[in-house]
Amino acid sequence: MALVTTRFDTAADVVIDADRCTGCGVCVSVCRGAPLLMKEGKVTVDQDRYFGCVGCGHCMMVCPKGAVTVRGRDISPEDLFTLPPKASRAKYGALFDLMRSRRSVREFKDTDVPRDVIDAVVDAVATAPMGLPPSDVEILVLDGREKVREFAGDMVDLMVKSRWMFSPIMRLFMSAFYSKEEIESLKTFVLPLIDLMSEQRAQGDDWLLYKAPMAMYFYTSAGADPADPLVAATYAMLAAESLGLSNCMIGSIAPFLQSGGGKVKEKYGIPKRSRQGIMVVFGYAKIPYKKGVTRRLGGVRFY
């Protein structure tokens, strides 16, 4: 059988070169689609077993003799590359410094983000893990302050049109399906947010996407892991930070797009049936930060 996703409905093709294969079984050990198995000391392919080849490529990556090739589901032997030496990879200290230096920035210089920098961020995003290979994550790139502002305006209009959904009567109705905390959030956050965005737009300001010079909306198909866009966005933020770009994650876009943003999706080429995603704005910080602030988790429990 094949693991069906929006992009592919057939298994990838796995070929074992019998002349090169030594039967070490390393490829079988890392195979989780499970078409690979050992029979009488030899690696055998059975695409009807469990999920078939999902196209992760792990078997090609670990084979010491180069005896395994995988083609299909957006992967081929030509995609293999030699891993960078460990000495050249970021150590924990440097990575931690990068992570704790990143913060949500909402004031940006009137400077465009160069295309090569945008491309570098996208290249980094492509390395992000996904729930079901191959990745179904797509990115809408709003390149330029005017494009970002246009999108923000369309979203504020959509929010205002959707305001009735959070009225006292509707909140009473939703209380049968949502928690007390969720209903309280609608009253104390979502409604004031809509009013604030609308008021600021009327004054010519953008408090939704902060007049950023570039933005990316990460989304995926209905059948993909819902965490995939969030992981991709996180990779984008860290990559951007390493390239000197400040950024801010915007969570208020996706719920409105998902619930009633059909026309907005159509305008910007976002598939109608796409799964709720996340927006991130990018730019060069207008105000320099001299200090950071320690953040804490809600809790850590060891069992």
C-alpha cells in the first residue's frame, strides 16, 4: 500500500543493488514505512507491507555501500549530499545565544529585504522536518512593504466583517462547544483586537503586520500534520535571525482566513482547502535592543 498525501498517492520506488548490498541490514533498521525487510540474510522490498516506501530517503542516507536508491515522492539519489563536518556545525552555545537573542520586533526600518536573503530563508525552511513526507508546507511570500500593507488591509476588512461571530449571543452559543478560557479569550482579546486593528487602519497605520517590508504565510494541505507550518515558521525565524533580520510571529491571521477568508485566499493564491497556518513578518529592526529578558516555560515535569 502507499501512504497517501495531497501531493502523492503512490509509494516511492526502492531498488536494492544486489552486487553492492552486503546484507548488513542498516537500511532495514531505519525504515519506518517498512517496505524493507530481511529475508534469508538479504534485504527485500515489499511495497504492500505497512505503509510502503514513504520517500524519506533514510535507507539511502545510511547505506555504507550505496546499494539503495529511492525515486519518487519528490526524492531521488541526486538529492543526496555529504553532511557538513561536525566541526563546522553550530555548537549549543552559539545556537542558544541565537535563540535567546531573537525576540518579537514590531518596528522596522524602511529598508527592503534583498531577494537573496529571502531565498536563503526559504532554503533553510526546506530543511524542516515534517509529519508525513514529502512536505506539504507552502509559503506565500509578500515581498515589499506595499504588498504586506495590502494583505494587512484585506485581513482587517475580513476581521471586521467577522466581528458578529464574537457577539455576546454567539459567545453564549459557543460556550456549549468551547472552554470557559476560550470564550473569555474571545471577549478580552479577539474583539478588542478587531477594534484596535480597524481604528489604526482608519488612521493610516498598520498594527496587524506592523508595516513590515516582508512577510511569509506558512500553510499546508488538509491531510498534512497541522504542526508542519509551525515548525517551518520556527526554522524561518531562526534562519532570519542568523541573517540579521528581525521578525515577529502573527497568530491572528490564520483563524480568520480559515473560517471565512475564501476570497482573500483566492486573491493571494492560497488553496481553498489549505489547513490553518501561521504568518511571520520580517525586516531590519528600527530600534536596537541592548538587553534581553529571561523567558520561562509554564512547567517541566519529569516522570
